[in-house]
Amino acid sequence: MYDFADIREVHLEISSYCQAKCPMCPRTYHGNMPNPKLVEDNMSLDTYKKIFTTELTNQINTIQMCGNYGDPIFNNDLLNMIEYTVDINPNVKFDIHTNGGARNTVWWEKLAKILPNNHLLFFGIDGLSDTHKLYRIDTDFNKIINNATAFINAGGNAQWVFITFKHNEHQLDQAKQLSKELNFQSFQEKQSSRFIGGPWFDVLDNHGNILYKLEQPSYKKIDFVSKDKMSNFKKILSNSQISCIAKKDSSVYIDSKGIVWPCCYVASSPYLYSTTDELIYEYHAENVQSVNNLLSRFKKSLNIRDHELKDIINSNDWQTIWNESFDSNPTITCAKTCGEITGVTKLAEQFMKLEKFL
């Protein structure tokens, strides 16, 4: 793996709270039904300071705030975290991912003013006023636009990220034009790799009834994970060569509970919840089991609240067990995200096109 001194990027989930009910997000079961495995939490300012010692803060290039289950702007200490970091190293790059639907414009203006020049806010806006809510359930398009505008006008750097589905593909050019008019620095189109088992995804109400279906766009550029591949994943894993993104980027991920992981992809596994059909359930269950088997071998806690990050990363357990996960005993997540598997979409392939305006 890498040593503590090699770390150049820290990816944080400072909050697992979020108001949105995006159907494909693992915090929900198909939209309006919550994931029963998820326990929401916020990272405290004290925990953040324990992670970002002067030593680590001066050696890293990037702090990414995204996570698996929440939106970083739901952490009330976010502004304090940024100010603390900038006081130590004003050259750290902040990449913050959000749906932009919480807080008011005054808060967004303050965020723009305290961030260092080297920052980028990624606003997930999947359509216009009539279609955005079909995926970003329980968010308000107009409020998001107002917040983004306040942030940009106060000096913030922003990128509009648009997930293309069949229901919003006709608005792609309109959204791109609006992003230019609002002075977003860039516009990123992406397609979802979360279609598993078929090119559609049921959106349910809070009683489990189907409201509508999400469908891949008509000009889809990435494929869904077919049931044939799911049923043969054990065989595929045995022949998969893993090129670990976390190892390549010298990146570490820490979730809202303080648990340290190599990446956010493996970190999501223990909390995945799917009962759509038997095959998909087995696909997720096997992945969860393989990750839990790895974790059970650690001799001490992986929680930053209990141990120093340097001690965790430099431990013999960390160095050997995670190496095994992509050398001789890969998980489904490792193979799907970083493996050389024909016909399975890789991470970079989800991002169709990036246009920079400024």
C-alpha cells in the first residue's frame, strides 16, 4: 500500500445527513424508503483537527469532501474546518460535492469568501425545474440555483454536474447554456453506473409501490451490470487484475463515523442494502461479506477517534490486508471499480464530457 508520508489526498465524509432521497443513492432504498442499515452522523471539529495535524495538512494537495451517504454542507462545522485548514496551509485544494439545496444565500456567500482560491464546488443538478426533482427527490431546483448564484457571485468556483437519464436528456443543452449564463466555471455530463441487472431502476414510494422508472439515456455510453456478469462474478474476480485508485493517488478515505478506509467505494460496502431480487441481493451480500472478512483481521480499531491516522496507515495490518484485497483476494467493489473486467464500466467512464467556460 502506501505509507502515511505518501498521502497526498484525503477524502472525507464529514456528514452522512442529507435531505435528498435520490433513488440510486445507498442512503435510500429506491428513493423514498430509508436504508435501515444507515446510522447518520457528523464528523466533529475535534475529530477533523485530529486528522489534520500540521504534518498532514502541509504534505497534502487536496481535501475532497463528498462521501457515500451525506452532503457535507449539513455539517455545522464545515466553515470552521475550512478556516482551520487554511490557517495551516492556504494552498490546499478543496473539492466539495453537494446538491446545493440546503442553507441560505448568506451562508453560501460566506463559504465562497473563506475558501482558498484553489477550490471547486460540484453542484449536482440533474435537469431543469420540471425534471431535476425526478432524481433529486425532495430538493428545490430554484433554491439550488439561488444558492449557487450567491456562491458564484461572492467569488466561488463552481461546476454544474448533470447526470443524464432518459427523462432529462433533452434538456442537456439548455442546462449547459444556463450554467454559462450563471457563470459556472464548467459543466460536467455523466451517466450512472448504478443500473444493476437491467437498463431501468424502479423508484418507490414509502410503502414500496412503484412511482416511476429511471431509465438509461437513449444514447447511453456505459452499460449496466448484467445479471449474467453478476452470476459469474466469482469467476471474473479470480481473473481480475486490480489497479487500485487509492494506491495510485496516495489517497485515504475517512467516513462520518471516523473509520479509515483506502477509498469510498470499499467503505460503502458494509452499509449496502438491496432486496430488489435474489441475484442482486446475493451480489451485494457477497461483497459485504468479503469486506467484513477483511476488516475482521485488523487487530486494532480503524477509527480515527481511537488511534492516530499515522499509526493506522503505517500498521502492518493496513499494509498487508489492503494489498491482498487487490492482489490475491479482491472484493467485488475492487474489481468493479479498479479491475480490468471487459464489459463492466470503470469509474472514469461514467464522466461523459467536461466543458470549461473560464
